[in-house]
Amino acid sequence: MKLRQVEVLLGQRMPWIDAIRQINVTEQLSELERIDKNNERFRQAASDLALDKLILSEAIRRNF
């Protein structure tokens, strides 16, 4: 639906950046960027936890 709106606006010789702004894609894009940053933080946290688990497992094996 939104792609079709952009096609119509471009057909009316509206600059592509204005067409994209008119259908509020920039709001959706900023939301996706925010989600992507959160996902990266969560991936890093999961990686840190996995590394901590590995270190603790090694420490336990060396003590027994």
C-alpha cells in the first residue's frame, strides 16, 4: 500500500525524499533503528553471559 503511494507521488514528479516523508516512512525507519540498537545490546549481553558461563565452567573443572 505505502509503496503504491510512493509510486503515485513519484509519478506526480514529487522528489523521492518528499514522497517518503509524506507516507511517514521516516517514523517507521527511526523505530526500526531503535529496535536494531536494542537487539545489538541484547546480543552483546547474551554474548557476555555465555563467556561468563564458559569461564565459570573452566574454573570449576580446575578446582575439582
